[in-house]
Amino acid sequence: MRKVIAINCVPYGSTIKISLGILEQAQKNGYEVYSAAGFSTHPISELPPYHFQIGNVVSKKLHQELASFTGCNGCYSRFSTKQFIKKIEDISPDIIHLHNIHGWYINIPMLFDYIKRKGLKVVWTLHDCWAFTGHCPHFAFSGCEKWKTECNNCPSFNVYPRCRFDDSTQMFRRKKKWFSGVESMTIVTPSQWLANLVKSSFLKDYPVEVINNGINLDVYKPIKSDFKAKHKLDNKFVLLGVSFAWEVRKGFDVFVELRKRLGEEYAIIMVGVDEKTASSLPDSIVQIPVTQNQRELVEIYSAADLFVNPTREDTFPTVNLEALACGTPVLTFETGGSPETVDDTCGAVVPCDDIDALEEQIRRIKAERPYTEEACVNRAQRFDMNKRFMEYVDLYNKL
């Protein structure tokens, strides 16, 4: 029986859901599957029996502290990595599927040295840009393009993965050495935008395939919702924003500005607001805390008239897909892979940070109502997670 092991930084969040979804599909198609992720104290839902942990609270904390002082992100956790490699030896997989390998849980040069020595086949899904930069997972917000040649004077060294000094040049050189020379590695990106960046980076010699993120269309679909009635919004044109970490990069300030510009006939709903961000929002914005209740989220998506995503950095936002699947059109900034989620039948795209254009589109959509629920749902069918996961299985078979 063919075997595959998938590796991710944490056992919670969107990337592990994608990883486990792919493995479940592979298992249905005759693969023996295994999953591994770094240690986390974060509350997690039930994990499958084939999942195991890399390292522990001590190894992760030590790795994080040493990396912040030395700049050597991914250079520690030697003992836990040695144990993990022993497990890989015991499993003897046909394919290693990497997801996020940043996150202070694994010794990256040890892992890649093992992969190269054994000539293992690798699939690497990039969920961000970290693999080919000297430090950051994203650089659109800072407008930095030094990764095309060699990183230096990093504008983001003090954000995740946080370092106390600029480590970008040395880390760029390390990554180029670590990630070059793998005999059989296919890189997968969720958007064409990210694929184009990979082809301009030091990873350009590897084959790159685009497999979009998917969503569960059995969950995300139009439903009858009393959300408007509960919040006394029946006569309002409802604009919705959803994020699980509101900040300027996600367009937090844009909603504040829109509230100033738009009259009382418009309502703004922001889902994912915590205590820190709530104090910065006007009372006239309806604030909904972070919710893990998918039914509640579907009700809100279904009640909204327009989903607004003014993100300034995104690889391929699934919130756009969820809104479309619930029959709600999407208006987004032209940022990263976000424009690839919509077409002219179900939404619109405006230049990043052009608030005037965003406001103009909102008023146009309210006046014309050009996008039907049916068109939005039809667009969302392209992103059925089962079909997208099956694309990975087809890739495994091809390898």
C-alpha cells in the first residue's frame, strides 16, 4: 500500500484542516496516511488516530527563544527532529507532504538533509511566501521585493517569526541552500498569484501546480436567516466583513472609514471582533465575536447583501468562497490571490487602498443589485473541497 505523511506547524487552524482533508481523501483512494504537527497548547478539536505530535512545550519554547536571539529560525529542536525522522524511517512513506514548516517546531536543515539523502518524493503546499523570503510570510503590505534577489534591511523582522534583529540576509541564504537540490519536489500553491511569485524566486526550478483552496459546500450554502430581524436591520443594505484576526492588514481601518462615509441605509457587520479591536470601532458597527459555530456563520453570510474584503495581504481567502457559497456577492481589494475567487458574475475587484473606488462599487451594487444568489452559488461550486482534495490525490498518483 502506498504511504504518505503530511507535516504542518500546528494541529489547529485552516492549514491542518486542509492537510487532514487531503489525507482523508487519499485514504479513501487506497493510501496509508499519517499526519504530524508541532506541539501546541491551543485548544484543538479531535484529531485522527494517525496524527502525532512533533516535540513538546519545552522544545518549542526553547526553539522560539533561541531563534529570536540568534536569528536562526528553524535551526533548533534537534532532538525532537531526530525522533521525528526515526518515525519517518519506520513509516517509510512514498511521499512527504509539507505544509507550513515555519513555527519553531522542527530543525529544517536536518529534515531537508534527510529528504535529499533518501531521495524522497516531496509535495510542498505553500500557504504563504515564507519559503522564499529571508524572514516574512507576507510582503505585500510593506511593498518589499528584495526576495527576488537577496533579502536585507528587512522591514518586518520584528513581526512573525519575530527576531530581535534583522536576520533576513542570513536566513535567505540558509533557505536557498536548504530548499535547493531536492531530487523530486513539486510545489503547490492555492492561487496563480502565489505560483507566479514562486516562479520569480530561487524555487523557480521546481514544478509548480495551482490547486485552489476549497470549502465544504454541504455546510456553506444559502439558508433562511433571522439575523437581520434580530439586529433590527430589515430595511438596511448589510455589508459584512469576516476575519479571525482583525488588523490593518485585513482592512480593519477600511470599515471604520466606510462607516463615516455611508449613510444610515447601510449597516456594517464585522465578525471576529475581540476586546482589543472592539474599543477602536464605532458603536454603529455591529460587532460579532469570533465564532467557531459554522451554522451561525452561515446564517450571517446568508443575511448579508454584500461581503466586503478589503484585505491588504492574502494568499487565497476562503472567507470569500464561504460568502459566495451562501449566495452573497464579494467585493475585494486587488490583493494577492483574492481577486481569483470572484468573476464578474458574482462580485467586483477594486485597486488596493482605493477607498473611493470601494465606496463607489458599494453604492453601485446597492442600486443595481447586479449579482444573483444563483450566480454566486454557481461560482462557489468551483471550490468544492472534495474536488480540490482529489486534485492532490491525482498529484500523488502521478508522482
